[in-house]
Amino acid sequence: MKYPIGIQNFEKLRREGYVYVDKTALMYKMVSEGSYYFLSRPRRFGKSLMVSTLEAFFSGKKELFEGLYASTLDWEWKEYPILHLDLNVKKYDSPTSLDDILNRALLGWESQYPPKWKEPSLEGRFELVLKAAAEQTGLPVVILVDEYDKPLLQAIGNEALQTEYRNTLKAFYGVLKSCDAHIKFAFLTGVTKFGKVSVFSDLNNLMDISLDYDYNAICGITEEELLSVFAESIDALAQRNRLSREECIAKLKKMYDGYHFEENAPGIYNPFSVLNTFIRNKFGSYWFETGTPTYLVTLLRRHNYDLAEMAQAELSADVLNSIDSTSSNPIPVIYQSGYLTIKGYDTEFGKYQLGFPNVEVEEGFLKYLTPYYLNNIDKKTAFSVEEFTSDVRSGKPEQFLERLKSLFASAPYDSTTGDKENHFQNMMWVVFKMMGFYSYTEYHTSDGRIDLLIETPLYRYVMEFKLDASAEEALQQIKSKDYPLQFHFDEKKTFLLGVNFSRSSRTIERYLIE
């Protein structure tokens, strides 16, 4: 089986015999039921391939669809004029960057469909070439825009540049509404959707299917598709990794499944990670190996966001489905970028509950955050998740707490420009979350919540943290709520740790261990 790693061209994929998960039924649903669509999906999730599939479909290349759902359709298979704009091909870091790529696209279209006269503005040229294409072919035009938001995302943090890009794109895309009579179909994709400052504010006939149940599986791989299309691949992966078929499927699900683009929709597997796992016959964090956008951490640090809130955030649909570049809430960008997904929906208050989709994303994102929140630590502390974990596994709570104390004491006072307390809370969250991949962390009891419970094969640590209070008070809270009672008959050795942090010294002031 040939796996289309990095191949986003539908024609190449089909002619060269690569495996293809048939999405043409959902493609045709769009084509037959509407004319203007927008789809937001994370990077490397198949958006570009869907754009290319639509291009082949509207080019009348029926032979490429042999054996697929589309080949059974009573479709005219005409060759429509297509204007395909890919904004993913350039780095946007100057006022002229966007103009240059739009000008390059327009020059190509104008050579194919020469307008009768010239216009100086980019949007004016777009309107003229669109009308010229329709008039010269006698058919309405198909508009395909891939990664419409790339310029806006790269300009996050530079409001002046983002405003300039936004104004350019708003006028450019506004042509779609004024030229409706000449358009057969329009499909725009991106990672995010910008809200109050939307480039689509004048294009109110654009249907956003990003959170639509019917289109949940238009990109990515469903479990049914995984088990049917990749049955042989699963067997080979299981054999190579000495797993049963059931164990292999369970691990694939744990690592790469879990994306939900509607609260009641089934989970979707990350296609890039799944294909890489099959071609290498090895589990890995392949999505993260391709790089994580720096703008995500830029947003988190700029707004001093409490990381502990990130994996249990709740947002309304209006906030979740749009981005305001002036907002202090970075979660919509992080959700739309694929690092969080929908876990549930509160019907009473109309809010989506978010969380990490799977192990690959959670572990990868935490590893990505670590240098940003801990890299400024004095080298003498030798921060290492492995060292913290080794202390815990060896039953050395005092050594663990001294290492934690040293970590916080060595953090430079100016390590963040905002809320210092928040920064140290985020440091601690990163440490414990990273340890959570090697030990069980976090726990709830019937009478309150243990701040931190760490489980290893031989030891258990019940921890309570206080700020500007006392270690005695922290330890007493553990005892008064009978947190360790349920572990009384367990053979593991249980440590009770009461810890007090000092705001003035910015580290652990005192701790008690029993």
C-alpha cells in the first residue's frame, strides 16, 4: 500500500496509485446543496487535498474518480473555469507580502482569461478576471482558496500589519458577493476564522461548515474508515510492535483519535499521524515533528493565560468559532489550530467544553511549552522531567521538593512581563503535567479535591499546596478531609506532603512530609 505522505494533489495521488480515503460523497453534498462554503480544520488535516479534489471534479476529470462514490453520480463532468488561490506558499512579514502573492495569482489568471480593460486595485483586477473567465468559457467560475488565514495568523502580535492584511483580504473576498451571477461554487479553507474583524463580514452568504455534524468527517479519518481501508496496515503495525490487533487499534485510538468538530459527532483520527505511523510501522508524535506555530505560545504568554484552565476551558459557540485579534482569550486560536477539541456541550448555558484530543497532542504540546516556561531557569538547577520522576519513583519526597524549590527559586524575576504569580503557577503546571505521562497525577475525592496525587508502582504522594499560608495548614487539610483514608489498606507507601509557597520569595517557603 502506498501512503500519500505530503501529497496534496488529488490527480497525482490517484494516477500514481496512492491509498485514498473516499471523501467524494461529502464533497458532492456540498456541491449539490450550496454554492459558498468555509471550512476550518487544523493543519495537515486534508484541507488542501479536498481543495484539489474539488478542482479535479470541476475540471471534469471523471477518470480520476473511478471506483469512488463520485463515479456513480449522474454528473455532467464539464470543465469549469477555476480560479485557485493558495495562500500557504509564502512567508507574510511585510506590507507587500500579501500583495505580491495576490498579484502573482492574478497575473496567471489574466494570462488565461484576459480582461477587456485594466484596473489598478487587486480586488478590481479579481472582479474583471472572474467575469472574463465566465464570459470566455460560457460557464460560471469555481473559486478555491486554500489557507485564506495564513497572512493573518503570521501577523498576530503586529496589529498594524494584520489590519493591512485584513483590509486587503476583505476587499478581495468581497468580490465573491458582487460577482455572484458569475460564480458556480466557492470553497475557502483555513485553520481559523476571524470574527469581529472578519474578512468575510461582507460575504454573508458564506456557509461555515466547520462545526456542522454532517461535515464532521470531511477531512481526517473515521474509525470505520481506519478499520476498513487500513486493515492490512493495522495487522502489519501490530506484528511489528508485538501487539494484538485489538491492542494496536486501542493504541492508535489513544494516540491519534479524539478530534470532535461537533459535540455529538464521532471522533476523527489525525490523518497525517496515522499515515506516518503505518508507513514507518512505528508509533510517534508525527504531527508535532512538522513544527508548532510560535503564535500559540505568543498568545498564551502575552495574556498571562493560566495553563491549568486551558485543558478544561468552556466557550460559547460564537467565541469558539471566531477569533478577535484584540481579544485576551487565546483559546479559540488554540482550539481551531487543533490542540484542543470539543469534549462536551452544556445545553443549559450553551457552552462547549474543550480538552486535548489525544495523547500525541497533549504530550507534544506540553513538551513544546516546556522551554518557553522553563528554559530561562538557571542551568545549575538542571531541570529535567526525568529527574523529578526518578525522585518520585524512588520514594524520595524531600529530594523531589528540594528540586522543585530550586527550580522556582532560580526563575528570573523578569521571566515574564505580566502576572508573576501566574507565571510560577504555569511553571508548576508544566512540571506536573509532564510528570503525568510517567506517573498518575491529579485526583478527586468525595469530600473535596486533592491538589495533586502522584501514583507510582511502589509509592503514593498526596499533596496539598498553599500560597502565603503555612505548610502545617496544608498538611492539616489533607488529614481533616481524610484524603488518604481510601488508601489505608493499600500496600503502597503513602506520603502526605503539605507545601506552602511564598509570594515574596517566589518559591517554596516550607514543606512538611509525613
